[in-house]
Amino acid sequence: MSTYVYGIVRSSHPDLPEKMGGIGDPARTVRVLTHGELAALVSEAPEDLKPKRRDLLAHQSVLAEAGAGGPVLPMRFGGVSPDDDTVVAVLREREDHYLERLKALDNKVEYNVKATHDEESVLHQVLADDPDLRALSEANRAAGGGSYEQKLALGERVVAAVKQREARDAVTVQQVLEGAAVDVRPGPENSGWLANISFLVDRDEADAFVAAVDRLGKEHGHLVLQVNGPLPPYSFVE
């Protein structure tokens, strides 16, 4: 049967709870495969593995339990290997790399920050920043909204100004928060977000990082910030 891999730890990592359940229904027992200074947290892989809520939560639970005892290189959901021997072979082939990454991630967690604009607030912001755009808006308003062409011209300029503001604010979010982090990784570009950034943070500095996000939101009231964490450092594992 195929082998499902949750993550990689040092072989000296504290044991997981006895008979800890992982993915599958019934839950497959989580096992440990070792080679030298490395160990892989694995279980049997169900034949019909799909990203169901129960299995996603089980995957996350195993990593959370392992992370509480020390650094772990988390695998994303769905990591299946042909068998145990293949997993051990990978540990052997990439031992130096995995040990280096474990050292780099020791006592670290990931926070993902997404940012978007409050539409009304950013509109006021771009009008306040651009006298010509503000004058055009006021002229249209005085003319009862203006002609179709005037409305179109104003709309195009507003959209362009907001896009420029999005680019500047994305830089601001990263520059402000990276000072409270050890490392930074851009996340996938998602429609609707002007920034999607993952930060590697010292576990002991997690409260300070969250406080920095709160200050950023208060100082830039036109930003809407969403913080997710602490997480296993998925974005910092190759």
C-alpha cells in the first residue's frame, strides 16, 4: 500500500501520542520512518484519497502535534509515496538539505497576511492625494454627474489611481511587517487581494508580529488585513 507523508522531523524529535490517528476513515495510525538524523511522519494512504474536510483537518492535526515538540518540515496535503522504502531513500538522498532546513525553521512559525482595500476609504484617499482628480470629480458633481464621456473619463482615472495605490500599499505591507519577521515569501496571486504574503516569525515573537499587523491596520485605515497563523511553515519548505 502507498505511504502518505505528513512531514519530516529530526529522529530525536519527541514521540507523537501513541496510536495517533491521521487521514482516512477509519483513521490510519501515524508511524515514524527513520534514517540517520531524520524521520518521516507517515501512515498508510487510502486508495481514494481526496481533499475532504476530515482528512485536511487530520493532516493539520498531525503537523500541529509534531510542531509543538520542535521543528517540522510540513508536507502539503496529498503527499503520497509508493512505499516506505521510497520515503527512506529520499531521507537518505536529501539528508543534508533537510537537516539544514530544520535548523533554519527551529522555533519558527508562519503567518500569512492578505490585504485588500476598503473601497470607500481608498476612494477618499486617492481623491485626497490627487488635486486634479479631485477637481474633476467635483466638476462632475457640480454638473449633476456629468456627461457619459465625463463619467467614463473620471472612472478610468479613478481605477488607474486605485491600481497605483494597490501597488504602493502592497510594498508598504511587506516593508512594515518584514521587520518583525525572519523571512518573507510572496504567496500566490489571488484575485481580490492586493497583497498575499507569508512571514516566517520566531515563535517567541509571534505576539509582537500580530501587534505589528494591528498597528499597520490602524495607521492605514483604508487597508483591510486578514491574518492567518500561527501555521506550520509551508511556504518556507522547498
